[in-house]
Amino acid sequence: MFIPITPQINDYAFGRFRELPSPLLGSTPPWLMQIPVNHKISLGSDIIHFIKFIQLNPSEKDKRKQLIKQVTKVIDSLKIISKNGKPKVSFVSPQTPSCVTLYGSEKSNLALPFSDIDISLSGDFININSTIAFQFISDALANACICNEVLSLPLARIPLLKMKGIQDEINIDISIDNQNGIETTKLIGRLCHKNSMLRPLVILIRYLLHQAGFTSVMSGGLNTFMITLLVYSFLEMYNTGNITGGVPDNDIGSVFITFLQHFGYDFNYSKYGISVGVECSYFEKASRGWLDSKRPCMLTIENPFDETSNLTPNVYLTPSIKTYFANCLQWILPSMGDDIYLFLPSNSRLARIISLPEELLNRNK
């Protein structure tokens, strides 16, 4: 049985102490259960097996596809009409082309079991008040016994309706005319196609940040797009030979360790920002007026769609994230007397920094 021994470290995202993992005592994590107990593996193999374990399985994919199909059918059946100067809704046969566009991690193949489904609406919904549009949609999906409303944010910079599937409790975020989200998803797809190591490394680092409470932008953390740009810039600058002059490292284990070393210890967050342009590079934050004297250590990433814009002005958890990466590196390195490269499944090094809640422990059984 997989039982992490878990000391507490401060979780700044929620202002409380939470449990994070430390070394396991002789137990094999679920992603290595199929490996013979006496067969030694590398950290790279450990990571690859974890990615296969934590990514959506066929059953989860089918459930999410079914929910998307049901939600799309209902929304495409809503016809907005004007009656006495007020918008009303009527039900018609599903319209084509669909006004629903899928984007986000579900579209870019970075979704994890806890990921929301993101959709953007076009057509008639753009031309009416967001509050009214969300009320029409929420009522229609609830009456069809598909979703229940969780939260409506019609006045946000990008209006957002958060709902939850009734059958499988999958979260779905509905926005209106979210062109930025759609273009962001396309860019992530292009970057993943360009660098095959990007997807698995993003999934791993995103999971680590998620379990520590560092993936909420509203709480000062990093969203999937920011994580993707951070990882991509690292891979392009430090794993292509462009800067180091060396040969690209194809071992995801050693690349992961170098990433933790770089962003846990080496990178100067106070001085430099990250650009993911035609070529990835660093720039001096002060030269662009992006150095916050009150919070000089914040991660700064240039918006790839607008080089004059700082994508991460509110990632105030940067010092905590840096410390977290540094701690992960210390936890994952070989212990005194260990083989530097190989270990038994019961001594998984990745399991030293991975914590799995009960629902994830049992999901593939």
C-alpha cells in the first residue's frame, strides 16, 4: 500500500499548514505497480510511468467528451430573440456551426483528472448582457439535468460561468468570446509539437505545483499557460545546446533535476524576466520598468502575444514557489549510500515529492 510519510511545510497559497510528502518507507507507488519488485529503474522511467498514471485514462476521457457533447447540444439549442426590447430565449434544433469552442488543457492534451473543461461562446451570446446570457445557460443546463451552477462572474474582465457536471462532478468553465484563451491554447499546441519533452514535463511540474496550492492565479500562483512558458523557455535555452554548447539531454529525469536546480537556486528572479519570442531569452526587468520594488522577486514572463505586456504581474507566491522547487530537488536527490542512477520501485525517488489523494490513488483500479 502506498502511504507517504508527510511532514508539514507552510502553504502560503492558503495561509495554513498542509501536508506534503517525504520519503516512503518500503512501499511501491501506484504508477510503478507493474514493474517487477527487483527491477531497478531510473528517475526518467519513474517520471514516464507517473505521467502515464496521472494523465486522463480512457474512461475519464469518455466522460469528459460526453459532458462536452451534452453541454454543446444544449447551448447550441438556445436561440436568443428580442421581445419588447428585452432578450428572451427559445429552444430550437442545435444550430450549425456550433457557437461553442473548446480551449484550455482539455484541448491542448494537458488535462489532469482535476482539470476544468474550458469552453468559449460566440454568436448571439456576444451581443447580450453577460448576466442574462449566463442565466439562460445555467437554467437550460440545470433543467436538462446536465450541470449545476457553482459561480457566475459576469462582470469579470473575461465573463465566466463556473458549473459542475451532475453525473460525474466534472467542473466546466464557460466564458464568452474568450479569444485570448483560444489563441493561448493554439500556442501551447504549437510549442508541444515543437518540443516533445514539453508536455510530460509540464504535466509533472503542474501536478507538483497543484498539490502545493500554487496553481491559482487569484492566489498569486501560476496557471497552465504560465507553467508551459516557464518550462518551454528552460528547455529551449538549457536543453538544446544553444547556450550551453552541449548536446541536448533526452533523459527527462536529469532534465527535471536541472529544472529544479535552475528555478530553485540559480535563476535571479529579481533581475531577469523571461521572453518566449522567436528565440527564448532573458531580459533585465528594470530596463522595461517591470521591477516591482515592493516585490522584486516575482517571476516575470513577457506576454508572447504582446511584448510590451507582463504576463505575470501578480505571481506574488514566487518566493514560495522557488523554495518549493529547491526543497523538491533536495527530496529527490539520492540519499546517502544510494545508487546515483538506479533504484527499486519501492524506493521511488519521485514518490518522495508526490502526494496522491484517495480519489487519485484508486482511480485506475
